[in-house]
Amino acid sequence: MSQQRGSPEDDIGRRAQRLKKARDNAGVSPLRGLGVFGMIGWSVAVPTVGGAFLGLWLDRTVPQDFPWVLALILGGVTLGSFIAWAWIGRESREEEDNHDDR
């Protein structure tokens, strides 16, 4: 019993559809996690370091009873955490939208 095969055009069409589907739905790259980790790290690190430098400058120019540097480091960590949280929320919504479109 030989298996019925379609015409060569049908085979080419099916292969092209499989290739297009594989290209459109490539899946998650292993490097994506590393990129997300880096983005979150920079989102927290930049405001924290910026707050530290601004705090050092304020400690020299406008001395207070409390250390500016500690207050602004804490503010930088807080701001960076909110930035990272918003970024993760936006990325997860986009991921869900892309997943629903398939």
C-alpha cells in the first residue's frame, strides 16, 4: 500500500506554512532572561547611584541634621524599584497580547 501524496506544489505549500509558523512563533530566547535581568538591574542602579552623588553634593553644599546621601540612596532605590515594576508589568502585558494574537 503506497501512501497517497499530494502534488509537489502542495508539499511546498505545507513546508512554507510550517517555516512561516516557526519563524513567527520563535519562542522565548534563552538570552531574553539575561536581558530582563540587566534591564531591572539598571533600572534600580542608575537612580540609586544618581541619588548617592546628589546626596554627597547636597551634604557639602546644604548640610542638614540628617545625611542627604542616605535619604537620596533610599529614594533612588525606591524610584528604581517602581521603574522596574512598571517595566515588568508593561512587558508582561505585551507578552500576553502577543500570545493572544497567535
